[in-house]
Amino acid sequence: MRPDVFAPATLGPVTLRNRVVKAATFEARTPYGVVTDALVDFHRTIAAGGVGLTTVAYCAVAPEGRTHAEQVVVGRRTAPGLARLADAVHAQGAKVSAQLGHAGPVANGRSNGVPAIAASRMPSPLSMQMVRSATGADLARVTRQYVAAARTLVDAGFDVLEVHLSHSYLISSFLAPGLNRRRDRFGGSLENRARLARQVVRAVREEIGDEAAVIAKTSLSDGFRGGLTTAEGLDLARMLEADGALDALQLTGGSSLMNPMYLFRGGAPVKEFAASMPLPVRIGMRTVGKGFLKEYPFREGYFLDKALEFRKELAIPLMLLGGINQRDTMERAMGLGFDFVVMGRALLHEPGLVNRLAAEAGGSGTCIHCNRCMPTIYSPGGTHCPVLAEQ
């Protein structure tokens, strides 16, 4: 029988009130690197809108793991605010997840004041510095930091931990053959390139046991030459499933470093991004922006075809992401064997969308996928939908 997307569901040891997940999208509400009232209000509003699970984005496990300085590093300093956020979400009847990550080459070392690390040495277009190749000691340290962050979050009341394995972040840079030129046990074959991902996931699970659900955000395809392909992405998913440390996989795509619009189908807001940047970057964005921000036409459920390849081969619960705006799409996903659906821009545009769709057979969100929300991560008020602001 097809699951009801709006009925309660289990995710590992956690029961959610429905099968709808708010994706991790940077909220830009932590200007001093700590949880603010604005961040709490953002997730409280999303929770009140009906989702089963809302995800706090970019919870860095290390100072050099932030994309820039205005992000939360999970630890003793940030734990009280994270607990306050979790309590606010729970008060609305939803559960809360944290996206645990290390930005790796996507980090701005100049902003962070700490050199960025990656699988292999490479230039950073963000800081105009060189990103250094992570040493074995770095990888052991980072693994310990994932474990410590997981413990902090679970103690703060978080229900789900999402380990970020995609978008050219640190672990993803190891997975992509074009970014990983190592000749040690972390380079070469996919089994070697996947070593860090599997090591981190297992260590997090060993630390928290069944105190919370553990999921991973993994790539259907990185969308650039030298990135993880769909075939390798599926092989990685098989490895993660065989390890038995995860409660679900959330399927995504694209690269924040190499091809961000592969994930964000629809309009490519080059002009808006350029306007949000400092003058030198603004000029460069106007010159090369269209090449970097490639435009992919939007269609409802645009990752579904690739995700079905994973569904056919795997038994682990899967979360479908990518252009989900309609109740019909959600119900179709359930019928095709997906266990959860993940929404991002549609909820930024209409936080109460889940409640409305639950009440409307055949209902649909009203986001136009212009992607002008993307550059608002640099705005003083935080990430928001400019279309709403203009109404």
C-alpha cells in the first residue's frame, strides 16, 4: 500500500508527524556565529507550517569547516542556542535535524581566518588563496570533530543528524575523482575515495547509537566533469547501505564549487548575485557569471529519474529532493517507493505550504523558481523570497 505522505512515519528511532522534510538551505541568520532569535523564529515558522522535520543548515564541525565566518561551529559556545532552537521546533509539533558538515574547498579561508582544506591542493575562487591538501592527522581530527558535534547536538535535543557528503564539501571533494589526486589510501579507487565518508558516518553512529536518527546527504550526480557520476554515486550508496550505520539517504546533486545551478534548476540570478558582491567580485561575476551559473530548465521533480535508479537497487529508506512543489508529486513519490520528500525553495516562498497541501487534494505551491532567493544569503535580513518582499 502506498504510504500517506501526511501521516506519521518513522525515521530510525524517531517518529515524524509526516513524511515532509525541510531541506538544509543556509538561513543567513547567524552574523556572530551563534544561534539568534531570527534563526529560531525561522525554524519555528517552518515547523508551524506543517513539516515533519526541519533542517538547520551548515552546522560546521570545525572553524575551517565554515563556508565563511558567519556560521555556527557546533560546540560548547553554541550549544545553548541550539537547544533553544530545538525546543522551539518541538513546541510546534515538528522534529529538528542538523546538517553536520565541513565545507572543505567551499570554505572561504580568508573570511574564516583559518586555511581551508580539501582532498588535494587547489586554488580557491572564494578567498583567492590556495586550499591545502588534508593530511592524515587532519582527517583523524575532523572525524573526531564530527563525533563531538554529533554528541553536542543530540544533547541539545536534536532528533536527526544529516551528515553532508555532497556539493564539493570536504568529504565530497574526496569522492570526486577530479578533485582527489591523492596517492594514499584515501585516493584512487572509489572504495578508497569513499573511506572518509564511511569512516565519519560509522563514527557518528557509534557515538550516538539510537539516541537520534542518522542520515546522509549524498549525490545522484555532481554535474561537472571530474565529479561523482550517477554510477559511482549508486556504488557509494550501496557501500553506505552495507555499512548499516544510516537510517536513510537524502538524494541531491550538483556542486557548490563547480556547478551550483545543477541543484537549483530554474532561473540563474547572475545580476542579483553580482549586486550582492564586493566590487572586484562583482566585476568578475558579471564577466563569467553566466558560465558559472549555468541555467537548467525547471521541471517538477527534476531528480526523480536519477533517484529511481537508486530506488531500484537499494533497500535503505530514501528521501527524494528536487523541485517538489505539488501534492501529486509527493503522492507519486510515495507510490514509487520513496519514504520521504524534501522541499526547499517552495517552503521559503510559503512556509505554511505543507498544511495547505494536506488540506487540498491536487494542491500546488506557488514558487516560480526564479532563484532570486539564492543571493539573499548575503542580505542583512537573511535568506528570504524577494518575490514575497515585492508583493
